[in-house]
Amino acid sequence: MTEIAFHFNAPDKLAYACRLLRKAVASGARVVVTGAPASLQALDTLLWTFSPLEFVAHCRAGSPAEQLMASPVVLAAQIEGGPELPHHQVLLNLGADVAAGYERFERTIEVVSLDDEDRQQARQRWKHYADRGYAITRHDLKLKETSA
């Protein structure tokens, strides 16, 4: 069964996603990121610029097969009904809704900002997973911030 984790209280959702992806790639994980096309475009740009000494290798779904296989991070606006994805280890959902096809991944991570609308949408996603019997891990980033 897919492991579900919510990372709450991200001050900047995309900047947090960059740090999370950097950490995941450093540990050898392969990640598919899904969300609204505008968010993925902004994330694509940030992954090139967020740290001058580091680069998180990534590509877009629909890239040539060799590039998809070599990239530890794939940005995909949709994971079901879209291009075939090369791996199903970790799904990072930056979207408002539950990502169709999340159950094919070993882990799904939901990032939730401080925005009230984003938090409300996250509650709906949490309910979706809980209603289907998934155990959910909660990571409160505000608590980590104060304990660090």
C-alpha cells in the first residue's frame, strides 16, 4: 500500500519542494512531481536557480525516453492518461486535488503551504486517503523550524 505523507506549513511551497527534491535525489530516490502546469513551470525554473552550487537533474514528462530514464525527477502535469512514466517510487503532489494514479507509487508526499485555500484543499486530500484506509504521516514544518 502506498505510504502517504503530508508536509504542512511550508512558507514557500515551491522552495520547499526544491529542498525536498534535492534531499530525495541525494538519497537515491526517483521522484515524479505533479501539479498545475504553471506550478511545474515555476518549479522547473527554480530547480535551475535555487542553489548556485547544486543542480537537481530533472525533465518533463514527454521528454525523450533516454532523458526520462536518466532523470531522477520528472515533472508531469498528469500522471494518469499522460505520457508513460519511467518510475513509480515517489510522487510529490503540488496540486490542489488528489493525483490520479497515486496508488501506483510506493510513496506519495503532499506539500501544504500556509495559504488558507491550500490548507482547505489539503484537508480534502487527507480525507480522501483516510477514507481509503491509508496510514498518513504528518510532518509539521513549523514544529521543525522551532526545534531547530
